[in-house]
Amino acid sequence: MTSTISSPQRPASETHECRRTKALTGMSTETKRLAQEFEKRLADEHHEGLVLRHDLGVAVTRAHDAEAVYGSNAVEHLAAYLGMSPDRLYKLRTFARVFDRAEVEQLAARRMAYGGRLRYHHLAAIMVVRSADERARLFERVLAESLSVRQLRTLIAAGAAEPQPAAGASRRPKSLLEQLGEVIERSQGLARKFTKWREELFDPVGTVALLRFAVLRRGHVEGL
């Protein structure tokens, strides 16, 4: 499916390097030094911000998976303490699972055609795409066309990021055993949740009291 997302309107001949060269020509020596210092510091801040989010995602994954160490509902407790939605922390976990640290560092160092850089929200939008090849293609398009996050999301929503199957190829249907295994896994998960809810809602003393009340209630009804 071909998308018609429009890129920022800039003169075709005016690349980022052309603009940089023009700007430097009119600068004094001290202003050039200051410009280069700003550029380095902003690049470092951008790089550290993306890598930091990845490291946080790794930590969230560890807290979620190691329940014996961090306790149950560790992510929810962290979210409550930090004053944010658990979804934001789970999003960081997905971010760290989809992209490894080296990939994040490489993406943080790259520039778009018109000088901008990939933001965290670019990566967050692309991480929902299953195919690694499609994700790579989207990154190259964002860099080449300097797409905004909104343009990128529109592109993905339009289906331009969906992998195109080869001619005559089709997805293999799941076998009966695979489907049965998924049903059993979901059932076991529900059973574990029900057991936990029952333990939390009805402690031993409360259960005995409830049974006594039911017996007394039944005797009262039968005596009417």
C-alpha cells in the first residue's frame, strides 16, 4: 500500500549541510565555537535521553519478571510512587525488548536529511511493527524525509508499515495442538489469578464467618 504522506516543504537544493555552511560563513570565531559547543551538548543530551529510556526499560523488565526478588505488582507500585501510569513503564519495557542498546545508540547518532534527530516517540511508534525489516525501512524513510512523529504514525496507521507477503506465500495456519496449547495456557493464567483473588478476598477467619452466616440464613428461611 502506497502512502501519500507529505514531507516538510523546503527548497530541494538546500540541504542541512548547505544551511550549516551558510550560517557558519556569517559567524565570528567565537560564535562558531559557541555553535559547535551547543551542537555537541545537544547531541549528547539527545543520545543520553534515548539510552536512558532503554536502560529504564531493562530495569522495568527485571522488576516485572523477577517477582521473587521485587514482589508482586512491582511495576504498578513503581508507577504509583513516580506518579505516572503503569502503561508508561510497560511501554519502556517494550522499547527495551524491541531495540537492543547498541541499536538505540546508533539511531541516536543519526541525523535526518534536514538536520533533526530521531525522537523517542519515533522509536515508540515504530516498535509496534513486528517485522525487523519493516522497522528498518521505516527508520530510513523517517531519516530521508525528515518525517515528524505525527506523519510517521499516520504512515503506520495507513498500513504502509505492514510486511508484504511474497507472491503466492501465505501464513501457515496454527495446528490444533498449537491452538489447544494456547487455550490451556490462558486457562492456567486465569486459574492462578482466581486463586490469588480468593486468597486476598477471603482469609480463613472471614471464610468461616461467611459459612456460619450462610447456615444461619438458610435455617431462618426454612423456618418461615
